[in-house]
Amino acid sequence: MSHRASLLGRGYQDQHLDSPRVRFRRALLLCLMTVIVPGAGHIAVGRKIVGWFAVTLWLVALGGGGYLLWRYSTDRATVIGWFTDADVLLAARAGLVTVAVLWGVLFLDAWRLASPFRLNFVRAAFITVLNLAIIGGVAGSTAYAARAINEGDDALGEVFAQKPEPQAKVEPLKGRFNILLVGSDARADRTGIRPDSLTVASVDADTGKVVLVSLPRNLQNVPFSEGSPMLQLYPNGYNCGPTCLLNAVHTAAQDRTDLYPDSKDPGLDATIDAVEGATDLKINYYVMVNLNGFKGLVDAMGGVQMDVKTRIAMFGKDDAYKQTYIEIGDQKLDGQQALWYARSRVQSDDYTRMGRQKCLMAAMADQLSPSKVVVNAVDIAQSGKELLSTSIPRSELGRFADLALKSRGTKIRTVSIVPPDFNTVTPDYVAIHAAIQKAIDKSEGVKKPTDGATKDPTGRKANNSDDLSADC
């Protein structure tokens, strides 16, 4: 081949390698490589310093993530604790923003290296729009993640104590954590908080198995625990007549700073003393749920699926003209419906309502999956600030979240101090203590067959159950 032919052949080859179609494919490949391995595209086009710097950072990040996954794969409590720690969340927000900015700069440089102005208008526009879409997606995702982290951090800071209170019993007692769940029904037309529902969640510190112990608000003659300041006033229990109900203890003691000088809420501390005396369980922490803010959490998690056994009235005695009901059947309840499901007493009673409340708690615990938390993180965090107040310190969240995950799929046993099993006017507290201990013993190992269980259209069977899910 002559020298002239060789030059012509090389010229054709160079022209082919620099044709519009090849340049367009090269631009697409550069964009794709930057998405998969940041910096790889820069190395491919000869920008090795920038490329290797980005690739090195990417590999370090992957290696660090892989090490943490290997090191803490069996230590879920520690990992969850990281995601509830204020300093870790601050570092996560800063890290997200830094990564997004660096990746955005890398994409802009990749777009420049693609030489879009050497392409025709359609191809140049496509490459430009594609890069902008990727940059916008990264920026939008980062903004949402940073906002969710910020909202979660704010909610955790407002809801959970930064340090355990001096009187808090932070270690498991006899291998169990006992947490008092208080349904607060404070309203302008009521004096004091007057707890609407009182339930002790007794949780095995190793397995997460739960026993729910519910106390009716109209329980009388409640004994106070040993060492309680209220024993000075009621040495024989809260026995001052038919108005001295369990849910009235808070109002009776709310201003008694003389009895509870170091307390932020003497009424709540007195209520805890009464619950300890009634159940013979020492309370580690309390969680107070604002029932009026409860519907916000249900709406934030997209509703709750419930098997409604009986028609539930969504009105009280003062607005009976509404005649609005939750109908029988398997259906998804929104926040307003779930609130009425838990609280309605029209054509019902306190004890039936207590059974429904247990079923609702079990359903929410089962349906609040990690994916729902991620998707609805901002709304759930905002609802949490209105919903909860608690003595659980933020530093303990990892441990309790791990126990909550362990408990999913396990049988929840229940004990309710309700008729006909127990008299609420003249209760036999020795028998009550024995029934609670029996349920805890079963939860810790003794199995009881549930075959042949009868249907319970009222929902009251959930009050005293060996398997709450089955009886709901």
C-alpha cells in the first residue's frame, strides 16, 4: 500500500472515531460510568488525577460500609443507636450534602468532557437533559434525606429525654422491661390529664416477647407501691369512695410537690406508684400518648388495616345526631377512624374498648414496617412530636428498637383487670398479681394450645389472651 493510501486510511479511521454517532455514544458511556463508579469516566478520557481521586473516595466509602456491615451485622441495637444519636445524625447530614455536591460537580465536568456543543442539537439537548436529570435526582434525594434526618433529629430531641431521670430504673428488672403506656385525654373541659387508658408493656429483655397488662380507668381501692409518698395519705389504698378511681390519681396528686419535691409531674409519678401497686411490676419508663395527636401517626403511616368485628360509632352522647359508623369488615382505617375505633363507647363499654385498643396497638406494631418509616419519615417524625412524651432516654432507643423488631411475629399475651375475671370495685389484688405473673411465665416458655378457639364478635377476648393476633 502506498504512503498516500495509508494516510487516507488513517484519516478515514480518525474521522470515523470522531463521527457524531461515536461522540454521542462516548458521551452516554461517560455519563453511565460516572453514575456507576464516580471518576471512572474521567479516567477513561485521560483526566486521571480527578478520576482516580473520585474512584479512591468511592472505594474507601464502599470498603468502610462493607466493614461496618460485617462488623455489626449481628449487633442491630448498636446500629439503630447510631441512627438515633444526635452527633451521628449531624455528621450524616453533613456527609450527604458533601457527597451530593462533589457528585454534582463530577457530573457537570463529565458533561463538559462529553463536548455537547460538538453534537447536533437533538443529541446535545438529550445529553444535557440527562445529566441535569441525574444531578436533579441526586440533589432532590439528598434534600429529602437531609430533611428527614433533620425532622427525625428534632423529634427525637423533643420527645426523648437526653439523659435518664435520676429515679429512672434503667436496667431490666427480673429480666424484663416494664413500660407504662398512658393514653392522655387532656381537654379544655377536663381538670387535669385524667389518663384515658393505662397499659403496662412487660418486655423480655432478651427475646422481646411482650405481655400487655391493661388497667381500667375505673379501678378502685388501688394500693400504692412500697415507698410511695401517697402511702402517707392512703395507707390502705386509694379508697376514698366511688370517685377515687385509678385515672383520678393524677388529678389528686398533680399539685402535691410536697410529696414529690423533685418531680416535674407529681400526678404522673403518683399514677406510676398506683400502677406498680396494682400490678406488682416495677415500672422502668413511661410513654404518654396524646390521643388527640394519635390520628396524625396513623395518617402518617398511610392508615392501619383492621378486621372490624362490630359496628363502631363515630360519635358520642352529645353528637348522636351524626350517626356515622365504622362498618364491619376488613378495612383500612384513617387516623380519625382509628381514633374512634380506640375510644368509642357508644353501644359499647370500657372493657370492650380496652380489647379494641390492644388489637389496634398490635396491628400498628405489625404494620409499621421499616419501608413505611423510610417513605413517610418526615410525616411520622412530625406526628411523633405531637404524639409522645416519655422518660425513655434517647441513648436507649437502639436497645428498645431492637427489642421491638425481635417481638414482631411473636405471640403477644394479654391480661386485663376487667369483669368477669376481676371485680373493679373491690379488686382482689393478690389474684391480680398472680394472673399477671402467670401470663409472664407463659410468655417466657410455657406454651398453651389455642386450637379450637371460639369466635369473639365483641372483641373482648383480646383482653385476656395467649395470642393477641389470633384473638383480634
